[in-house]
Amino acid sequence: MIKVEHLSKSFGQNEVLSDISIDIEKGEVVSVIGPSGSGKSTFLRCINLLEKPTDGVITVAGQDLTAKKTNVTKARETIGMVFQHFYLFPHLTVLENLTYAPIKVKKLTKQDAQEKGRELLKRVGLSDKEDAYPNSLSGGQKQRVAIARALAMEPELMLFDEPTSALDPEMVKEVLDVMKDLAHSGMTMLVVTHEMGFAREVADRVLFLDQGLLVEQGEPEAFFSAPKTERAKAFLDKIL
Ligand code: ADP
Ligand code: MG
């Protein structure tokens, strides 16, 4: 589903990703962890070309996103992204948040988009909120709407950048539960998270980034109980 080959990214003189190569299978759930500033967000943002790689090739669902002739806007439609801060459209209702892009971009009829939107709201447990405005929702509810909105575009791949980091503790679980459900449905997911419980339980694989390098990767159980590198060990000692 995702093939990253020799990805590097610099901002000016500052190289924040160095020669990262990785393959991610369809249906795989991969957690990306590492210290603050290690390049996790930049890595995700390169995968949907919110950042332009300095070097390397990124192929998603068979399409080379880094090729000159690629229509980036079009290619990005197959990739859903959920951020720490939800970025819902404040002037639209919950249901309108979900139907906006499918109508505008996918040319769905309003009726079809609403039907699909309601299904997704049901799936994230927010059927009763379709007419609410984002401001009236809790953080956990907003993030579930953001996930449903991304799913409304029927992405082949979902990227999550610390989706629970801005939430009050009591709202973390409701969002992780939605993500778990999504993982079990076979969605390919790349999840930057500080929720080690999620990484351990749900992820098929963990990637550990440090200073722009993919330092270590492995199965969660093996990685958390016996990290191979000193850097991963030092990181885990600090947070666990
Ligand atoms: P993480 O998500 O792991 O905390 P980031 O990917 O956000 O790390 O950042 C990695 C490094 O890249 C940091 O040193 C950060 O300051 C730098 N960086 C990120 N985005 C930009 C940008 N748009 N311009 C300049 N530097 C950036
Ligand atoms: Mg980040």
C-alpha cells in the first residue's frame, strides 16, 4: 500500500528525515513513535505530500506520488488524514462536515453523501449529533467527527498524527476505540501516537524514529519488551 524509498526531507540546512525506506502492506496498522522533534509529523506529511520530499520516492496504492506528472490533489484523495487539532469546518454542521468533500470533490449527490455520512456517524457513535455545530462538541466527539469525515472520502489509507494528544484523558478511549474498530475492519493505518497501549495492542508493527532516522522497527511485543537499540531503550525507559 505504501512504499517509501530513500526518503529525505530538509528544511533549509536542517535535515529532519534521513534516508527512510519502508514498505507497508494493505491492511497493516503501523505505529510511529519517537521523541518530540524526531520527524514523525514530517514523515506523515511527506506521505500525503503536505510536505514535498527533498529526496526519495513515495508510492501509495501503486501510484508514484513523487513523480512530476502525478496529480497530487487527486492522489491525495485516497489518503485520509487526522490531526491532533481536528480542523473541522466551524460554520458547517457535523453532517455537512462529512458531506462537503464527497459532494464537492467526488461529485456525490447530496442525498447519497448524507446517507453515507449518517452511516459513518453511526459507526463513530454520533448519530444524534448530525445537526450540531463543532463548537458544541467535546474534544473526543470532534475527533470522532474528524475521523468520520476522513472516511467519507473512502480513503485507501488513513494517517493519524497524535489524534488523542489534545484530548482530556477521559476522552482518549472513545477515540482509540473508533481507531481500533477501524483497524479491525482492515484499514491500512499509519498512526503517530504516544499511546503505547494502542501501539502495543493494535499495531502490527512499530516504527521508532529518532533525529530523522528510522532507528528500529519491529513487532510491538518484541519492540516494547526487548528493544534492540540503545536509543529505543532510552526512549522507552523515559516514557514507560
Ligand atoms: P515530531 O512530529 O516528531 O515532533 P516534526 O516532524 O514536527 O517532529 O519536526 C521535526 C523537525 O523538523 C523539528 O526540528 C522541526 O522544528 C522541524 N520542522 C518541522 N516542520 C518544519 C517547517 N515547516 N519548517 C522548518 N522546520 C520544520
Ligand atoms: Mg509531531
